[in-house]
Amino acid sequence: DSGVTQTPKHLITATGQRVTLRCSPRSGDLSVYWYQQSLDQGLQFLIQYYNGEERAKGNILERFSAQQFPDLHSELNLSSLELGDSALYFCASSAGEGTSNEQFFGPGTRLTVL
Amino acid sequence: GQNIDQPTEMTATEGAIVQINCTYQTSGFNGLFWYQQHAGEAPTFLSYNVLDGLEEKGRFSSFLSRSKGYSYLLLKELQMKDSASYLCVPRKGGGNKLTFGTGTQLKVEL
């Protein structure tokens, strides 16, 4: 158990819908990272927040947005969902701001878009 | 930019030793992670090398040569549960995002 929690574990929805994925980092960690992993693909970095502020952005679509709240939990919002958005979405946390810190991954949310 | 090269698949026998090689070309290189990922599960941290040399941690060791752009992960006394993907993840200095490839799929057989 990494100490990072993600909800829900599974999500099934239809094209065009909007969903919110939630992540709680390990106690004391200030950085949260979001990754997308499609079937048989590597992890794609989406976005990082550090202490409530956006720190780095990867290949995140405009239909996707995220935020980190004062209690440090984070939410990833996916809208106008398409079939290709079906994937595992992982959240990771680390103590510091830079990636020299080990990232601890949550169990992931499996999103299926029908 | 960043290029990572590691074998797609490897097979080894339970109890044996296996070495997973990784070569990389990373501008502003500043360290390298190894992660393990079982299918459908979250990646778990194995090691982080910044300086040249070998770092040993139980059955797993990781080696880095910065001048050669080369790293390897050594797994000893292989167990069936070691069947997983192993991800070589170079870090770009000052950057806050990591690039994960698809890694090396290791299959441990009896």
C-alpha cells in the first residue's frame, strides 16, 4: 500500500459524458501527478500540481483539467469523453516539487467509455 | 528530447539472475529511475541512480554510467512474482515530468 488513494476504482460511462477522478496523496506529500495509461501503452504524464499550483504540464488534452485543493487532494476532470479516453488513470505523489523525489502511485482508476 | 531503448521482452528461469539493460539519450540528464509494474497495477519504485556506479537493494541492483548513457537493473534469485514490466525512466534536469516507456516485460518461468 503506497498511501495514495484514488476513487473510484472503476468507472463506466458513455461518450460525451464528463467524469471526475479523485486522488488523495500520501500524508505530507505536496506534489500530485496524473498519468494516463492506455492498453499496452506506457504511462503518459498529464499534469503535476505542487501545493495547490500547477507545476508541469504534459500531453493533457484541452477536454481534461485538474486542480489541487487546499487539503492537497486532487481531482482530474475529463469531459466530452471519447472512446479513446478509455484507460487506466494513475495519480502519484511525492514529497517535494522536483522529480528527484520518488513518486508513489495510487492503485489507479480504470475508465471505460462506451 | 528523450530516447529510451530497452528490450521489449525477456524470459528467465526461477532462481536465476537477469540483467535488464537500458540506454538513453536525454538532454540535461539528471538521474534515472527504475520502476516495476505488474499488469493492471500501479508502478512501484525500485531505484534511483544519480551518480555512476552500482546501488544494491536486496535482490535488486541498479547500475548507471552517465558517460555512456547506460543503465541496467539486475534481479537475483528470481521469483515468479518478479514477472512484470520494468521501466527505465531517465530524469531531465530541472524538469518536473517523467517519460515512461512501455518497459521490458519480464517473464519468469519454472
